[in-house]
Amino acid sequence: MERFSLSLTKKYTPMYNSLTECPQCNLKFKCPDKWCSDCEIKNFKSNFGNWTSRNWKLDKVIRRSQSNAKGPLNYLEWIPLTEFIDVKFIAEGGFGCVESAIWNLGPRWTYEPSSRKWERSGPYNVALKTVNDSHQYLQEFLNEVQAHYICTSEDNHIPHCFGITQNPKSKDYIMVLEYAHYGSLRY
Ligand SMILES: [Zn+2]
């Protein structure tokens, strides 16, 4: 089975060549990575009712990112904390703390030719960056998330943000980040 995954450095690996049209709309793929923005965005929108962070402002930011997703690394998602296992403390900073964890389902960034869909990678190592008091200062947190999101699309050295989760006890929000560059989270 031939698979095609995006590497952490966001550089595309060689294409799976036989598929040139989106299996959903039957139109030619507009970009070489087999991501049909029109269909993927339509699918995101039809799934809006199936998840919520229980905060409409945060939902709005996540929905906006999904409504503009230009690729499998170009949107945020709400990820319940129960999807993470093996959580280990890494570092503490003025903002809060960073932990490593395994995200059971993993990012949806593998194009699977047999199902002709973008599928989740399976267990994947991530860094969880807890931002203290982010539930009280939600707007500041959302500004940080959006600034981070804009930066990562321009700079490969900033760890990619897959989405947001929340500590159910403290209510603090947590950014789910690419683990590889966790060292740079210490600012
Ligand atoms: Zn399509």
C-alpha cells in the first residue's frame, strides 16, 4: 500500500501519481498535494455540529481556520484531553508549562490512496503547552493562537499548532504543538 505523508518540516514527499481528480467532486486537484479545498472545507462545515470546545469564541476561531484550510497542515481542531496519553512534564515558564504526550489519533495529514481520503496518522508525539489563566483571559489566548498560526505558515522553525485542548480541572487552555521543536517553546 503506497502512502503519502507530510513530514514535520512541511516538505512534501514524492506524489502518489495515479489520482489526478478529487474522488468527491471529480474535478482535477488544483494543488499537487491532493488536497481539494472546496470539498475538505465543505466536509469541515458539515462536521461543525459534531464538536464544541463549549466556548463560542474559541469555536469561532477554530471554525474560521477550518473554513479557510488550504492544506492538511493549515487548520486548527478541538481535541479533547482524553485523546492524549503518556503525558510527561518537560518545562515550566512564565506562561505555564510544556508537557510531552502521545496524541492517540494523530494529525489528519496522510493521504491514503486506498480510501481516497486524508486519514489520521495514528499515535503521534506532541507537545502540550498549557497557558495559565487562559480561560480567564481568553481573548489574549486567542490572539496568541492566531499569531502563532500566522507565524507557522511563514516560518518552518516555529512548531506547528495542531489544535487546542483544555485541562478539565483548571479550565486552562492548552496548545497542541509539534513536539520536534519543543525547545523553542521556552520563550
Ligand atoms: Zn473535491
